[in-house]
Amino acid sequence: MPRKRSPNLTEAELRLMQVIWDKGKATVADVAEALPKKLALAYNTVLTTLRILEDKGYLCHTKADDGR
């Protein structure tokens, strides 16, 4: 059975939010690049975590004019 989602930030989510707070706004690639290399998080892992943060109401995303 999957874990119940908490409205609170996990340690991993907090690390990603710190990058967003420092930059103001960022792409998934920007966040992944700003994380410490020792974490070795894949792009898809960062994307999934950012989507979870959006579901929790911490973030919202916009599409750029070029569609990326």
C-alpha cells in the first residue's frame, strides 16, 4: 500500500524548494543542476518531486512561449 501523502515537506522536497526559493523560478533542469552532485538525482526524479510539490500547493508551473 502506498504511503499517505503529507502536506508537510520531506527533506528531499525541502532541498528542491530551497533551490526554487534561491532562484525565484526555475526549470526542472535548473533545479537538477543546482543540487549537490553527490545526490546524483535524475531529471525524472526531480520532475516527479516538483510535481508532488505542485500537488501539495507549494509550486505552480507555467509553460514558456516556446512550449518548453
